[in-house]
Amino acid sequence: MPIINRLAELLPEITAWRRDIHAHPEVLYDTHRTSALVADKLRAFGCDQVETGIGRTGVVGVIRGKQTTSDRVIGLRADMDALPIQEMTGLDYASTHDGKMHACGHDGHTAMLLGAAKYLCETRQFNGTAVVIFQPAEEGGAGAREMCDDGLMDRFYIQEVYGMHNWPGMPAGQFAIRPGPFFAASDFFDIHVAGKGGHAAKPHEAVDPVVVASQIITALQTISSRNTDPVHQVVVSVTSVESSSHAYNVIPSAVHLKGTVRTLDAGVRDLAEQRLVDIATATGTAFGATVDAKFQRSYPVMVNHADHTDYASQVAREIAGDCDDAPLIMGGEDFAFMLEQRPGAYILVGNGDSAPVHNPYYNFNDDIIPAGSSWFVQIVQTRMPV
């Protein structure tokens, strides 16, 4: 079945919702306005049950089909939160909050799932139950884990779960997916290097933590080049170097390194953590400095389940005519927590020729709304036929 005509008709209305959310971005769990808007609309659509405060500020709507004899329950998830970025688009509906912006398209994800919920409430042409999940804090706050810890899956009897993300650079409305590991584990580290400060003209009297930190930065790249099987993926990026001194002629007493590690395999993740700590501390010892290295695990690898990926791609082909093989992605995605608790799949929908996500000039492409909403609807209708 191609794009659903009713959803194409609803495009102006859904676009208005999206742009309203875009103009009022909220970060992490502070999605109070967005959550209230979503809950109000779900009630107005006629959802059989609307629950708020799941995972702090998450919203869940339950829609029962004309029949429920299948006993099947499918979850559909969209993220609601924005990013701490200053918007530079100049759009008429640009962010009204300084330093906050929907730079990843979560406003579009929320709007597409709202459109699907409205259609499912109107028609109820399925045998089972659809659960629409609106999640806060995807951007670094692990909102999916918070909702799962709050009993999301068991409380609403969810048996399988599906999610979607827009993707700049892919043709608008085209889909792509892959089974197995898809998005990388996203972990972070802090390395504190304590040396002995002194005058820059007398380095022999100091223990220079800048030199130690520099050696650590270089040595960490051997985790990828010399410790990991070349057929596996790992990225180690030092993203911040902060010194306790900002003078030209002072050797500081300490340096703080920050960064991220991305992996797509549990064994490689364990290896990267151990080697990072060992390399940092041993390098410090070799130069007479003290090093404290902390590795913080964040989002796990997001793994699509094979059968559900096949099903999701079949639905995408019915809507768009084709579904591409998606590449491995080293970015993180906290839908991984939901896929650890229930089988399901995550798909990409093309956003066309737009700025990349997490960019101050990014904007969600409203033209893809009917395709995305249709995919959500068809996941329910064809998985739970009347």
C-alpha cells in the first residue's frame, strides 16, 4: 500500500503541529510543554488510554483496534527532545528559546507519530493494540532506559517495538534499514592528568601534564590501529583538552581530557574500555605523572532483530517502492534500550538535501511526513490485520 491518502490530506495539520513544537524546543527531560501538547492531542483523537509521567515526562497512548482477539500489542516510539544549540535557520517558526533547537528532527518524529495516532484512532482497522510512545531525553539523557525502568513494556503489555529517524542526504521519503548491529554503543571518558607545575623556561623542574596528555592522546589511537581486529569498528575521539593554566609561560599542574568511544561489538567495547584505562595510567607513570581515567558507559549498541527488520523493510517498500540497505552508523541511539527489552526494528527515512542533524542550519522536511506516518500506521495494520 502506498502513502495513505488520509495522511496526505492531514499534512497541513500535522505540519502545523510540527512547526509549533519546533518553535518551542525543550531539552532532555524538560519536555513539559511538548508532553502536554502530545497528551492533549492523544485524548482529543480518542485514544483508549493516555498516561503521562512515564520515564519522568514521557507520554503513552493506547489505541485498541476494532478487534483485539489477536492479543498482539505493538509499540511505536518517537522522541520529543531538542538540543542545546542556537538555531541559525531564520525560519518563520524558528526556535523562540535561545540556545535550544530541534536540530535532530525530533519535532518531526513526534508529529509523524501523532499523525499516525490520529489515523489509527479514526479507523481502528487492525486486530490488536497499538501503543504510541513519546519519549523525552534521547539526546544524552537515556530517556528510553528511563521509560523502560518505569515499566513501559510490562505495564502496557508491549510485545514488539518500532522506531524511526529522519536522515539528511537520503532522498526524501525513501527508507533504509539493516538487521543486527545498526547504531554504535556511545560511551564517554574523562582522563585527569596531574603533574607538577612550574615555569615554562625551566621544564626540568616540572612534570609537564601537557606533554603527558599529548602522549596519551596519540597512544589512544592504537586501540583502533593495533588492539582491535581490523574487521571490527571502533572510534576513539578526544574532544576536549583543558589545562589548569592559560598563561604563555606557565607549565600547568593538571590537564583534563574528555572524549567518546564508539563500538558495534560487546567484546570490542570491553577491550576499548580496558585499553583506554591501561594506556592512560601507564603513560602517566612513565612520565612521572598521576593519571585518573574514568570510562562511562552510556548507550549500548542498537541491534535490529532480523525478522522484525524484514517486516519493517517490507512495509517500507510498500510505501516508497523500495527500501535500501542502511550503512553501519557510529552515532548512538537510545532506542537500543527498548530493543534490549523487546524485539523490533529501527528504520531511517530520507530527509532530502538538508543540513546534517546537530547543525544550527538543520530543518526537518515536512514533505516526508505522509511517508513516515504511513509507515507507522502500516506497521500496525499489516502486522495485526483484521
